[in-house]
Amino acid sequence: MSVSAAILGCSGPALTAEEAAFFRDVRPWGFILFARNLETPDQIRRLTAALRETVGRADAPILIDQEGGRIQRLGPPQWRAYPPGRAYGALPPDRRREVTRLGARLIAHDLAELGINVDCVPVLDVPDPEGHEIIGDRAYGETVEDVALLGRAACEGLMAGCVLPVVKHIPGHGRAKADSHLELPVVDAPFEALDARDFAPFRALSDMPMAMTAHVIYAAVDPVRSATTSERVFERVIRGVIGYDGLVMSDDLSMQALSGGMAERAAESLAAGCDVVLHCNGDMAEMRAVIDGTGELSGRAAERARAALSRIPGAPEPLDHAEAVARFDEAFR
């Protein structure tokens, strides 16, 4: 059966009849959850099962943004609050990697229990002092070396718990002086500077299964189109100097950095080189338009999608949860 090259959201904690019928008809590759969808563990398990039932695939990816700090869709009192990326980078050098991996392993434990198998982590953006605070403390550190080291540790921790990581925001959001949720940032740094700093963490983690684009213009590569919709950025940078051959998903198509209707945004992203497009807000009219601009997941994109899901281990790495939580908490005392 055909699968649409899209990841879609839904409007609330349970599927409406219209949503269920729509998803059965268009069969998106995956889904993404937000706070509006999340109430209790049992409710979330019912929702993830219902989403997978609509597409008839038990391994259909269900995504979430569970970074820690400002960006965590699951939180107290039902779930633990995790620190932002920068808190790991502030630990003593001999503990940073171990604790970053442990934190990701604990997050994976939380997610896997709910039927969520993809986390949009780690942030591999290297922040710039003049950049917008949208990245800020979400970054693990201020150097390529720290970001790459701890980003890989986070990926390892997630996959040990049977959750796929998504490296973001490829090829780098750290220099952007605007929030791409609200407007289209333009980065005018020379290519050599971008290659040495912004692209470098993604090159170091080019073996990871999934990546999410940045809605950012890199004037040195394409002065007109954002990375998400730029064939030049895909060919020269993402698939070129970074050497990334995993599945690339767009950032959210409903963000204001992009222009045009939803069908146009979806079509332009896929034409540029995205394997799948992401639409998050659950608005039915917008989702129908996205699907109008989205074709079947096929060819090389389908191969990358299958390869990504094949990276989920058959069983999680053993975890003494109580001991792991105690060890994690001790690291931040």
C-alpha cells in the first residue's frame, strides 16, 4: 500500500472520526505529538495505538520534541523535567558524555513506554553570540567539539532505549538572528566559516538515521531559498560537504519562515531534497493542503525511511531505572 511522504499532527488527545478517516485514506509515513495531545500515560498509549491502526503499520514513526529545558512536551507532574542541553555541557568534563547519554536513555524509557519511537533530539546547532535566543541553552555547548560529542552521546542513549534520534537543524541554525517560527532568518557568513563551525557537528554525526532541516537562508549557498526548499543547499551542503545520506525531514511547514500555501511549501520542500515533510498543528484544512503537495514515499526516500526504522533495536539496553534516576540526579546536585 502507498504511503504519503508526510508526518502529520492531530488536534487533541484522541482522534476525531474525521482525522481517523483522513489518515486511513492518505496513510502518512508518521505522526508527531504535542502538549495538546498528551494527558495521561494510558491516554497516550491509546492515541499512539490508534494512530498506527489508521495506517496499518505497527512500526509507524511517532515523533515528539522532548529535549529538556524549554522544549519538552511531557513534563511534571506526570513525567520528569529534564535539563536543557547546555546543562550537560556545564558538567565537569569527565562526566558530560556519560550523563548526556544517561539523560537520553531515561527520556527514551519514558517515550517507549508510551509508544513514541522518535525524539527530535539532539540540537546540533552551534550558537553564535549574535544569534537569536531560539537556540540558546538548547545547544550543548559553544564549540563544535562539545556539540558533536554530546550530540552523539544523546543519540546513543536514545537508540539504546529503542527511540530514534533526529539531528537538527541541518545544516545549522546557530547564526540565525531571527526565530524561524516567526520569520525567515538570513545568514550571510562566508561558506568557509559555515563549513568550519555550523556544518561540522552534522558532518561528525552524518551516520545518524534522521535529520530535520533549518528554515534558514544561507546566502553563501542560496541567497533566495531556505535550506528546506533549496536544491542547492541539499546538493552542495547536506548531501555534499556534510555527507548526510539518512532520511531528511523538513521542519514544520506551518512556521512563518516559509511562504506560499501549504501545498506549495510541501511540494517545494520535496523537490529540493527533503524525503518527507512535517506539519505539526493538526489543522485539518492545512493537512489536506499539505497532502495535495505531497506525493507517495518512493524511490531513494522510501529506502532512507526503511533504513531509518531498521536502526531501532529489537530490544532496549537493560536499565535499572531507579538506579539510573538516582545517578542522573546526583550529577546535577
